[in-house]
Amino acid sequence: MFTDPFPNFTYNGVAQTLPRISTSGTKSVYRTADGVFVLTVSHQTVANGKVRSMCRVDRNVDLNADLVLETEAAYVVLERPTGFSETDTVNLLTALFGSLTASTNAGIKKLHAQES
């Protein structure tokens, strides 16, 4: 289980405190006091005994000052069969995140621009 509050979450250079607000089995939810950020971590066993782990962050913003929140979400899903090591997972996710963040976040910018 992650520590409470969720560790090392910084948005636009500002550290955010996300205390755990619920836990149910293999799912935990963390949220800032103002509700702007909600982070969910969950795990489930799926077909063929694979484990699917997800980490998702939602950012809730009133874009038009009309009291209607719009949500931007980002998440990572890791699906692995039994036998893959922690090192395998670290190497795979480090490669993915590295490719998205290299050259001043060029991959993230291309994703936002809907390049494929």
C-alpha cells in the first residue's frame, strides 16, 4: 500500500497533499482537500491469471466559472502475467515514461496534439 498521504505528487511545480480517503480490497483513493486532484490505485486479476494494476489521476476544474467541473484524466495500466519480475516492470515503465518525457516532454506534447 502506498503511504498516506500519497507520496511525491507535484503539479506545475507545486507539491500537492493527497490523503487517502478510501480503501476497499486492492483499491485506494487519494484526494486533495479541495477535490481538484483525485488519485486512484487499483489491482485486479484478469484472464489467464494476469494482474492488471492501474494508477489514475483526475484533475477537476471549473473552466467556465459556471460551477460545472470538467475532468482531465491520465492513467497508466500495467498488465502482466505471473513470472515477470519487478525489474521487468521498472524497465518497461521507465522506457515508456522516458520516451514521453525526453526532449522537454516532446512525446507528451505529441500525444496532446493527437499525433500517432
